Amino acid sequence: MTTDAHPTPIETARRTARTIGDLPANFMLDGETYRAAAEVGYEGMAFYYAGRAGVLGDVDARVVTEAFVFFPPTSVEVAWTSSAEIEPRDASARRFAGALATWTDAHMPTDALDYPRLADLLGIVIREADPTGAPVFAGWRVLDEPDDPRALALHRLNALRELRAARHGVAVLEVGLAPLEALMVKTPFMADVFGWPEPRPEPDETLRERWQSAEDETDRRFAEDLAALDGAERAELEALLDAARRALRASSTDT
């Protein structure tokens, strides 16, 4: 229940889920990100795997598969192995963070919102969050951060994306869903992108109910992370994330 007109942690967790999940992911879906990576030798989606998982260090592909949860082991193995000789893993991670900063500069309007305040609020959550079960988040939050306020805000927003994604991965497995089953409920169109082989499960009511249970548990766990902010700060965070989403939409419309 909301008190004194301020949202509870669970309310903020639910209302910010889509923006946290979708907004920073735009740079991962942008062709320019991969064209730039191709100039140094990355092929196809290899930069995604090497860049995102680069914060884990030079680990076995099975560690990456476990951390990513929703990706088929074969896709991870091929991409992780093929990218090993291009540059060190920490360099891949820094290049990935740099790609986010480049995307931010091109797509997020300068005066659309208070980026320094958004970065401050996100920073509180990031610093206080328990990284248990969230290895990519743990690695991302110790990367060097950009100085530009816009880039810093989006850099930290991606850290929260990794944190919520990790909470969701744990919740999915705990309710007894296989990663592919969860993917087919929420984003079946990504199965081809991730390289999941056929046949794929057709979600029935039981799978959908389990997925909703996992989503509810994700909200509960992420709410514990957002409890690092007080009610007024959570209201600010919601407003700033709404403004960021509107700014990107307006920018996309203009171009």
C-alpha cells in the first residue's frame, strides 16, 4: 500500500520493470553497435556475448551460460569461444560499456531530464544491492563509469537491468520453469535471435501461471533492492525513468 503519496518498493519495482528492462537494452539491438565491433574483428552476435559477459573475466562458457540463464549453451559456447582471441575479456566489457555511451550520446536528448539526479538515485540502489546470484551485475558495477551525466545515468541504468534480470533468472528456476519455457511465455520472438533449436514448447496455462509467479517473485526481490531509496526518492526515480522513456520515444520519432 502507498503511504503519504509515496510508492512502496514493490509498486516501484512493478512500475519501472519495463523501462529498466527495455531502455538500456536499445544499444544491444542497434546495428551501429555491431558495425563498430566488426571493425575490430567481432562477427555476428559475438560482441554481445563477449561484451556483456566480459565483466566475468576469462571464464568457461558454462559460467556465461549460467549467468545469462535464458541463452542456449551452444550459442554461448560458439560466440564466447570465437571472441576469445579478439581482445582480453575486460577490454570487451569496456568496449561494450563504451558502445552504450556512444548510443546514449546519439539517442538521449541532452536537456530532456535531470540526468545527474537519475544517476544519483540509481547509484544508491547499485551500491546497496546484494550481488549474490547476480554476477554480471556485480562485474558491471565495478567498471569505470563515464563522466558525462547522460552516459553515467544510462550506464547505471544498465546495471539495474542486469540486477533485475538476475533476480528474474533465479525466480524462474525456483518456480520450476526451464529457461526456454520462460522465454516462450514472455518473448517468444527472441528464441530465434538467441539460437534456441526446434522444437520449442507451446506455452499452456500452467507455464503462464508459473511465469507469472516468477515475475511476482522478481518484483518482490527487486523491491528489496529498491528499498535502499526512501519513498520520496522512489517517486523521483519513477518520474525520471518515465521522462527518459518519453525522451527516447520523442527522439526516435524526430529521426
